[in-house]
Amino acid sequence: MKRAQGFKIATLILSIAVFIEAIALVFLLFKPPKKIIKELARLKVKGQIAIVLDDWGYHQDNLAVLDELRYPLTMSVLPNLAYSQSLMQGFRKRGYEVILHLPMEPYEKYHLEKNTIMVSMDEEKIKDILKRDLENIFYAKGVSNHMGSRATGDGRVMSIALSELKKRRLYFLDSFVSQNTICLDLAKSMKIRYARRDVFLDNKLEPEYIRSQIEKLKKKAALYGGSIGIGHDRKVTLEVLKEIMPKIEREGYRFVFVSELVK
């Protein structure tokens, strides 16, 4: 009896030992190599960055450079221009996010687009312009203001515009061209999906300046988790982005569409 009991205990101990050895073997076989561990650590996202490119529609000069960029971009297209729809459709095929770049009244009235929304317009006129512009840029996921330093500070105008966007489930990107904008508070009160530009990338058409602005964008992304930079349909801007975006990604930042950063 004692011999049988001892045999059972010995068998149990042996089974436990075999089980432990099996676990150790599995760990050794499947333990990630140090290179993979380092790579995973390197790929930890430091922050998300959305790049918006404004003012598409006048020409198609920069498409060759654009095609060398293999990252998420948000393309802000002006409505009813010669190339607005062909560019919009091309951007969608390339997998970019498209938004309507809505012309709105600035304080300085120069180079206004046809059918710019003015603060003097009545509600029906504002709605009609917005409706026709969205029919032209019909793949739009959201809307940003083109100019609009006066309009984005006008509660009546922006309430009308944001109300229409809410009906269509579109987000609003405040280009933040003026400190007088009331769009953030209004969007919160109206429960509109909203985002605000953090950095303008190319106010100066100089590569070194654009690089320095992108550095600011990175710092904001690292600090707040996400940031939005606005550049334009300009060859120098696209060339700098082509050069610097792969480096930024290797540093641990992730490029996203604006729709991923709206609140």
C-alpha cells in the first residue's frame, strides 16, 4: 500500500517536472529575439499627426510629387474650380481623405473666391452656397474654412454653417486663421465633431522654414497625443513632406487623417 502511494507521488512529481520543462521549452522557442523587441519598442507611437493640404482645384501641377507620398493625407479642395472634381476623385482613388475647403469672408477682402460666404448674407443664401459646394465636393468627410477670419468670429454665420454640417454628419476643421474664432465653443455647445489647426507649415516658401514648422508639429503631437498641420498645394511643401515624413514615422509618430483626431 505504501509502495503504491509512493509510486503515485513519484509519478505526480515527474509529471510536474515534465510540465515545467515543456513550459520552459515553449518560452525558449517562441521568445521574441532582441531585434524584434527593440523594433516593437521603437514603433511605440509617440503621437499622431494629421497633415492637411489646402487650396486644391486651381491646377494639377503637383500630382507627380504627391504620388511619391505614401502616407495618410487630408486633401482640402476648393469647390467649383476647373479641377475641383477631377482632383477630388483622384484623391479618393489614392486613398486620401477629402474635405471641402469652404470660402468664407476674411477681414482683408482680396482674392475672394466666387460665392464666398459673407456675414451680410441671410440664412437661406448661406445654406444654398454650402449645399452647392458640398454637391460639388461630394466625397467630403468634413469642411474647413478657406480664409474666414471675419466669418469664423460671427456666431450667427457659424451656427448656420455648423448646423448644416451636423445634419450631414460632417466634421468641421477650424483653420484657425484668427484668434477671434468662436468655433470651438460653438461646436461644443452644438455637439459638432470639431478639430482645430495647430501649425501652419508653409507661410514661408522656404524648405528650412517648413522643416522647422514640422518640428513644432511633432512637439505638439508628443505633448497632446495628436496635432494637425496645414500646408498647401505647393511643390516645395510636398517635396519637404516627401523627404521628412519617413523620418518622422521612424521616430515613432503615426500619420492619420483629420477624422481620426476630431472630438
